[in-house]
Amino acid sequence: MKKNIILSGVGGQGILSIATVIGEAATDAGLHLKQAEVHGMSQRGGDVQSNLRLSDDEIFSDLIPKGEADLIISMEPMEALRYVPFLSKDGCVVSSSEPLVNIPDYPSKEALLQELKVLDNVVLMDIEAIASDSNIPKSANMILLGMASRFLGILTPEQLRDAIGKIFAIKGEKIVCDNCKAFDIGLEAVKGK
Amino acid sequence: MSSKKLLLGDEAVALGALHAGLSGVYAYPGTPSTEITEFIQNNPLAKQRGIHSRWCTNEKTAMEAALGMSYSGKRALVCMKHVGMNVCADAFVNSAITGVKGGLVVLAADDPSMHSSQNEQDSRFYGKFAMVPIFEPSDQQEAYDLVETAFSLSEKVGLPVMFRIVTRLAHSRAAVTIKDKARECNEFNPDNGKNWILLPAIARKQYLVLLSKQEEIEKSAEVSSCNSLEIIDGKGLGIVVCGIARNYVKEAAPKGISAILKISQYPLPVKKILKLAEISDGILVVEDGQPFVEERIPAILGAGYPVYGRLSGRLPRTGELNPDNVAAALGVSREITFKAADNVVGRPPALCQGCGHRDVYKALNEVAADYSGARIFGDIGCYTLGALPPFRSLSSCVDMGASITMAKGAADAGQFPSIAVIGDSTFTHSGMTGLLDAVNDKSNITVVISDNLTTAMTGGQDSAGTNKFEQICRGLGVEPEHIRVVIPLPKNMAEITKVIREEISYCGVSVIIPRRECVQVASRKARKKLCDKK
């Protein structure tokens, strides 16, 4: 099995943490993995993305070819839309529904959500609001990962939750708990989808 | 014994160097090379062994210090982004003439597509220019493995060795099999040879020595197992892949291919290229960066042999390789279901909210509006973003330090007001000598050293001049009353604009230092403090 995942968002939203958790889980599961990241200039509030490839077989390219992404996980709806040409025919999009508007020419929210919704497999949710209502405002990215875990296929939610424990252990027990809670909220939210 | 570790390409290089018995890394931060030095700075083995890893002021001081370590018999690594090669070129080219003692590896991280750079120059030309071996790993594993090979070859042939990587290897993670035991560091054993003294009479001899080593380094590349010829169909199009290009070709799994010649060590393995040509009806060169190999192949095969690549138009002339443009060059088509969306616009990076550079540009714009034709010359760092909306303050950004010297040259030509904006780390990297020129010429310029106490653009590394800027400027001859320090905060706007106006009206060199810690570094420190408390 092979899974190509594009993680996208805006600099500072925590997509690299999502990548790190999936990477940890994949390594523990003995999968092959390649993960291309963006560092440097674009991290200053610009668009950021990471290409994550998991497989039980050898992976060649660090980058995902167009039309071959199985999953787009995005912290921001326009940033999800940006990578749609990479999506495979049966690919899924799991994204935050709330725009982060830090540019003057941001498109109309309705129009861009409409463009996302016409795709076959799309799950949109206001993860920032859920995070803030649940008193875990800094863990919106792990809610998103919880949602995405339903569509990941190659790793189980349990494997991902274990990886959250390992990755955040250095930051203390409360941070681990908050992030696991966030993950479970995301997982529950898409039950049956 | 060995184990597996998930590593960025940069980290694989760093760990490879440590395991090869490195004694010192010398570097100036630059995307995409920064993480190599950072990895060594945080590595327990490096701490235990006392490996030198403090940041250098610029790439030239880094290269020269590494050469000194090599002179003393120890293994040294120099790391930089591709344009850093321009800064250290004098030392680099001449280190091939002196030769080296302890292994010396010069890592250049190229940035095709200019993700975080002002050009996409290909460092392999520098390696060839200096006539030294070049390594170009194809993946993270080879990055780890080849560093040891590079150090050994450097000591065997007595030459510095270039190690070329690109952004997509530097910043991509994969599992790497690593050794459990590191080679011991070399003993301190300084050289005594006259080869280090490049007086013309000695340099002429040393140049002949360098030429005489060419046969050996050519032979080494010819027999190298990292330059491998993989026969596919035995006839059809032959493919030459350099470094990570291999992965894009393998991903495309093209049909009708005679063989794939992977190149990860230069000079080019001529015999292997001849062998590939013999069984092929043409050669496609897939290489990231500039057409370095594609240009060389006609010299090996003759002008009549069909060669395709970036020059022929089969691959794009600019930008990095990717699985899509390589598949297209190989005639492999993929099914793409979804076209680009309509409701997507560019989201360029911007200065952080609360950043002191913002207040600097706001003040400069306000004052500049008082004059017709004021010009602000920019430099390299986060503050280059002052060229973009909403500020649009800058007229130029060329290379490290060019703000001061361009402002000076423009003032020489009659420009007034002529203002330079440079960051603290960039100032010590390459701005100080230009400021001395301006002082000696009594140029009518206003220099703003926007000091955020760090090298912010690359992630907040120590800045060489922190707490020394007033002293440095006085030492270079700027008059003390025209060195002005302000705190860039919105509430101080009246004072800042007043200071800028006063210094513009002073006919001579003045330096204004707006000083406030980078907000990213400040918040990271606050978070760490909170964490430590828990």
C-alpha cells in the first residue's frame, strides 16, 4: 500500500507538527517514508506545504506527482484548494473551513468553499472554533489530524495517538493530554463519514 | 552494527560528518543549509567531543577557519547556501592550490526554483572551476554515506571536496541506516609544507600539482560505486541522472530506456558515458540546477550525438526538477483529474505582526515622503519583505551588504536622500567594509541597521555583532553623535521619524540603529521559560 499526503496551511499554523506525528507513527510501523518540507522565507505568514509519502515499498520521489495525492490535509480552506490538481480521482480533502485572511485579495469565502464542496470526498470543519470551545485553543491541528485519521488507511488512529504521546512528551503531560483530546474530538466528529 | 533514524537530508549530512570524525563545522546560516550546523550544535556526541560548531560571521571566514583546521590535520566541514560560494570563492579556489591536510568538505546547498534565494546558480561550476572532486547524493542515505567517502577522498588526494545538495534533499526526511560507532577524530598534527604559502613562485608549482591530481580524481569518479550504470532495456534512450534526479526518473518508470547512468561523483565518469552512448540512440540529461553535464557531453561524444535536457528544451530551462516535468521529458503521461482551482490567489510571506522592522519601514516611508526622489536600498533578510505591500519601501536587494555600498554609489552619483536598510547579522556578514568606504569618502548616506538581535530569516541563530554595533560603527570612523539608537515601537514613531530627519539632513555618514528583539525569538524564549518552569 502507498499513501501520498499533502499537508498545507499558512506559516505558523502547525502543519509540520502534523507531519511529525504521522512520520513518527509511520516509522514505528516500519513503513517507508519521505517527507518534503518547506523551510525559510515562506514560513513568515506565507503558504506552506509538506509532501508526505508512506508506503510498504520503496519510495523514489520526495515530491508527489500531480494527480497522485490520496489525501489533502489543510489548516486553511484556500490552501486546500491550492493543491487540488495534485489530488487523485478518488482522493479526499480534510480541511479547516475557516479562512485565514492575511492578504488583501483573499477570494470570497462562499465561492471558495463552494469550489471545495463540489469535490466528491471533502470534509470541512471549523476546527479553530471547536478547539477554542473545548478549551484547547492551541491544538486545532491535532483535531484536523483526528479527522484525517479516518481516511489515512495505512495507519490506525491508535498508532497515531501513540505517536502524539511520544512527540509531545517533551512538552509535558498537559500538552500530551490536550493533543490526544483534540485528536479524539476530530476522530469522533467524522464518525460515519 | 547499525540502526535506523528519520533524518532530513541536512541532518543526514551532519550525522555523516560527525560519524566520519569531524572536528569542526564552520558556517553562516543560509536556507537550505542551516539545519546541518544546528544539528551538530545540538548533538550529544559533538558536545562530548568538543566539536567546533559556533556560527561564523560569513562564508569566507568559515571557509578560511576550516582550512586552518585542515592545516592542523583535522577534519572540517564548511556549510553554506549556494550564494555563499560567491562570498568564500577566493578562499575556496585557492584551497585547491594549497591542497589540504585533514579532510575538508565544502557543502553547498543549491536552491533551484529560488524558494528562499535571489538566484539559482549551480555550485558544481565552482567545483569544476577549482578542479576539485564533487559529490552529489541522490537521497538521504547516500548523503549520510558519501560524507565519509568525501572526507576520505579529500585526505587521499589532498584536496578540498565539494558536496552539493539541493533544497529537495536538504529539506526532505527519510529513514537512514546509520553506524552505531563514530570514527575517532584526527590528532592535532599541523603541516609544515611550503605549499601553504601561495607566493607566485610556489603557487605556480602548486598549480601543476593540482593539475597532476586530476587523473587520480577522474579515476576515482570512474570506478566509484555511486556512479552506477543500470541497464534497463539495453537499447533506446539513455538517461543520465545527477543526484536526486534519479528519484524522479525512477518514479516515472519510463519505457524504452537503454540504461540509467546515475552520477553522484564528479569529474564526469567518461568511460561510463561512452558505454551508455554506445547502447543508446540519444542521451537525456536530467539534472537539477543549470545544464552543467548537458554542456559537457558533446565534448565527450562529439557534436553529432543527440543530447537532450534543459538546453535542448526537453526539460524546462529554469526551476527545480519535479516528478511532473521529468515524467513529461520521458514521455510518460499521468491522469490528472482536477484542474487548478479558480478561487486561489498567491499568499506571499510577510513581516510578522509586531515585528520591529515594520515600525522601521513605517517611519522611513513617512520621512521619505517629505522628499521627492528619496531612495531606500535594501539588503538580504526578513526585512527584504519591506519591498512588498503594504510598505513597498525598497528600491534594491542584490547581495549581502549591498545596501550600504549601493547607497554610497548612488550618493556619489547625486542621489539624495540615499538610505540603506540592513539587518544586524547582514551588517557584520558583509556591511562593515562598505561602511568604511563610505566613511573614508564622507559619503552623504543614512544607514539603518535594523537590529533584532538575531539572524531571524533562517530561524533565529546567534548574530555575530550583537551588543557591538555602536562600537563597530565608532571604530570604523562614524562620528559618535551620528550613531543613533532608537526602539522601534509604534509609540516611539514621533521620536524615530525625528531622528531619521535629523540624520538625513546631516551631510555625511550617519547610522541609525533601531533595536528590538525579533518577536519570533522572544516568543520562543518565553515558551521555553514556561516549559522549564513546569
